Amino acid sequence: MFAWFWLSGSGLAAWVAAQKNRGAVSWFLAALLISPVLCLLALAAVPPRREDFATERRR
């Protein structure tokens, strides 16, 4: 039961990260290793990344 909630929380963290244009796989792995609750709190604190961020960075 605990593993189910841990995996579900990690999946939720990955989904929130994807909605904010952050690395979903990285956040999923971080939530698995650290804590889904802590990762969700961290994601709540960071602003969404702009879509043109990657093109600005290449210049």
C-alpha cells in the first residue's frame, strides 16, 4: 500500500513538472529517491519555464 502511494505521488510530481515545462523524468526520479511530497512542494515554489527558454539559451 505504501509503495502504491509513493509511486502515485512520484507520478503526480512528474505530471506537475511536465505542466511547468520542467524535466518530468528527472522530477519523477527525484520523487522516487527523496519524497513525492518534498518534490511537489519544490515544484510549487519554482515558476513555470517559458517555452522559448531553449531557443534563448542557444543564442
